[in-house]
Amino acid sequence: MKKVVLAYSGGLDTSCAIKWLKDKGYEVICFIADLGQGENFEPVEARALAAGATKVYIKDLQDEFVNDFIVPALKAGAVYESKYFLATALGRPLIAKYLVEVAHKEKAQVISHGCTGKGNDQVRLEVTSGILDPSLEIVAPLRIWEFKSREEEIEYAKKHSIPIDVTKKKVYSIDRNLWGISIEAGILEDLETEPPEDAYLITQSPEKSPEKPKYVEVSFVKGVPVKLDGKSLDLKNMIDKLNVIGGEYGVGRSDLVENRLVGIKSREIYEAPAATILGMAHKELEALTLDRETAHFKDSVSLKYAELIYYGLWYSPLREALECFVESTQERVTGTIKLKLFKGVCSPAGRKSPNSLYKKELSTYGKDDTFDQKLAEGFIKLWALPYKR
Ligand code: ARG
């Protein structure tokens, strides 16, 4: 019997996929990755077994997610189309890495997932698996099975006693991890409509957020956040904490019509309070510590880096080469940034760094000015020289 390792979420699609794969003659092994989605995995595991899986792997990948994916993306300043901190996109290569690992352990020849044929995630999982082990086959049930609607899947699940939670009326499609939440479908497909409050899970509406601002201080060493409000904190816990604090102040929402890999535009909303706060703090610190040319060049690298993550090309030579560039820029990125959180807005409120390139004696308009203004005249002449007609 051919073995398949299925990326299992516990939802209707992947639960039906277990039974569907079994009927196609596969032995189904489920893999569940804990990326900080805050779920209780016990009922999920029970559901997988009840649906017909022979084995269920549950792996806590949060630390690896933080250290090997979130930190490099934060250092790189990777944000897709200016608004998306890439939480979902960053999680996929890690999940795929472990699907491949479990496949090797179980001597399975096939990998499977519950992604549809219209999304980015199928690409990310399959490209990664193909890079890590090209000999593995892929079966994507949702691209080929006969069900045309959610109702038909529910029918199928009922007929085959696949335990599903149909009481939960599914209004949106949600993907959640430590770095953020992606929410789409339902009313969000209507571009003329503001996202309803019930679409958001962890952020309060700015209108309802506290009337007084909150200040947080993040300290970095070489581009990595190490302290919150002066206290050393493990980054995973810092992210958890900032998601709560930022969420309370309505920080980290974004609403994006994005360009998908498969050629369509789609509307998705995101909640990423910690990513927003840490991303801004990191950018502010770079503004203080990087020289102009490095900073400007790095902006173009950020753009490409975000595209590569979005495109499923985490394990690509270019992403790895860019990581080396980014890493060398982070040597100087040490210091502390104070931020103000208020009514959905996160803004800088204080900056300091031992590597600061800001020299007050040069920029001041006060009496301590040491800038030699006479030099400017010659500089301007030479600067304009190539353009003299
Ligand atoms: N659009 C985002 C991406 O491609 C998120 C995809 C998953 N979204 C979801 N709501 N299930 O990375």
C-alpha cells in the first residue's frame, strides 16, 4: 500500500481528504504543525484518526519558525505589497520541510495537502517539497476531487461518519500562526465593503481601543529583538505579548487587494500586531544606524525578499544570497526604539543606539553647531557639474 503524508488542519477539507485518499488506496499519515495557531490539538488528532488516518504526527515548530523564518524576514524588512507581513507564506516552507522529513521517516512516496488550485499555498508547499526531495509525488485532492461545494463535502463527511464540526458556520477562510492571521472569503470578496468587525480575531477596532496611548520599548542586538521594556525576553514570548498589547490598541490590521502567484487579484485582510510593532521598531533602528547607500539599497532587497517568500521560493539560491547581504547589514543594528500605540497607529517615540550615525553637533541649528557651512558651496558646484549646459 502506498503511503501518503497529509498536512492536516483538522478542518472539513483535510478531514474529507483522509477518507478520499484512503479510498484511492493510500495509507494516510497526518502531519500537524504547531506554528502558534493557539489550537488544542487533542480533538484534532482524534478527528484525524476517526477519519481513517493510521498515524498522526504533531510537532511544535514554534521556535524554529521564530529563529529560522521570522527573524530573517524581520531583518530583511520583508513586507509583501507594503501591507502583508507574510505570516502564512513564511509558515509554508517550514511545514513542507517537515512533510518531507516525515515522508522519509515513514518511507512514504507521496505528500498531500488541503490547498485549492487557486491559491499560493499549494505552490509554496509543492515547490519546497520538490526542492528538498524531487522524488516525492504530490497529490492535491482539492484540485481533483468531485466535490463542488462545502455542502457536498459535508454530505460526504456525514455519509462516511467523518467527525466534523458543522456547528461552526464558516464565514471566512482563516490561516493563523504566531506571526499573524490571514482572513479571506465571505463578505470580504466585496471590495466596496469595509471589513466587518467580526472578521478580526485579535485586534480591537481603533474606535474601541483605549483613549490613552501605550508606550513600548524594544531593544535589538544585531537586528534581533532581545528586550521588551528593558527586560530580556525570549522572542517567541515577546511576539505573543506584542500580539496582545498591539491587538488591544488596534494596531496591526491591514486590508489588501493583492496579486496572487496564480495570476488573480484577491482581497485579504491581515492582523499582525507583533509583526507591525517589531517591523516598525526595526526599520526605525536601521534609519539611525545604516548609512544612506546601504539603507537605500536594502529597501530594494526588502522588496525582492518579500516576493521570494510570497512566491514560495524560501529555499532558493537568491533568497539565501540575499540573506547573506541582509546579515552583514545587521552588524550595526543594535539599540532601543520606543513606540507609541494609539488608536490603531504605531509611531516612533524615542530612539537610541551605540551605533547611531546621527550626530547632533552636525545637524543642530543651535549654538553647538560644528558643521562647516562654507564647504557646501564647493560641494554644490561639483555636484551640479555634470548637468551644466
Ligand atoms: N494571501 C495570503 C498568502 O498568500 C494568505 C493565504 C491563506 N489565507 C487564508 N485566509 N487561508 O500568503
